[in-house]
Amino acid sequence: MKNRAQLRRLSAKNLTAMLSIVLFCSAKWALAQEVEPFERLNAQTLFVPGYSEVLTHEGASEPLASTLYVHNVDPEQSISVLEIEYLDTEGALVKRHLEEPAVLSPFQSTRVLVPIGSTQNTHGGNFVVKWEAENAVLQPIVEALIVGGKGTQGISFISKARVLSQR
């Protein structure tokens, strides 16, 4: 019996050590994957998935807020954000967030918010962002931060832009 108990303790320690190594390597790999090289471009049209609710179980959901961020990462040149549109689940326009182009200076950012409860039947609401620059610039970082929750329980995640077209 004593040998079995010792074997269990050793197995548990080995398993813990192996899991620690796997988690460390996975985290290191995941962090390495986050670094993407910047490309110099003149314009892009981007699609950014947004969410206004998340299913918690069959027939029930929790509302979410989506904040779209556009970061000009070029240290020398401005970009113009021409359009930020929010579309519903069916792809129909819900709201145009810019009345006129927004010029972002080097390292400047802008954001738009789709607050909790501001949309109906748009669980898969999405953003379309168009930007351009006079000269080729480092492509901006465009992503949506989605948050929700009540009390001490919450959810948050980032949704990254996907390129529809570029030049």
C-alpha cells in the first residue's frame, strides 16, 4: 500500500510538471503568434466581427457591448478613416458611425461604441471599416473589444479585423 501511495504522489507530481511545461510552451507560442509584421499600404476595407449577445444555454443569452478601435500605428503619417458601418446579422446597415472622414495623426486612435441593449436581433452584428492614406503607411490595427456581464461575473474578448480589399 505504501508503494502505491508513493507512486500516486510521484505520478501527480510528474503530471503537474508536464502540464506546467505544456502550459508554458503553449503560452509562449500563443504570444509569439500575436506579433504580426506591419505591411505598408495606401488603403483597406476591413471586416470586424462584432457581437451584441452570447448564448449562455439553449434559449438564453447575455447582452454584450462592442467597441471598435482604429489605431494609426504609423509614426510619421496620418490616415483618414472614411467609413465605419455597423451591420446587423442579415448584413443590413444599422448605423453609419462617421458623418465625415476622421483624420488620425501618427499614433492617434479613435473608437465607436455599440452599447448593451442598443440593437435588437443582431447577435452577429459586424463592422466594416474603410481607411486610406496619401502615401503608403503602416497598416492600422483595427479590432473590436466585446464586453458584458453582471456583478462580479463578466466576459470580454477581442475580435480582429479581416481584410476585404487593400491597395
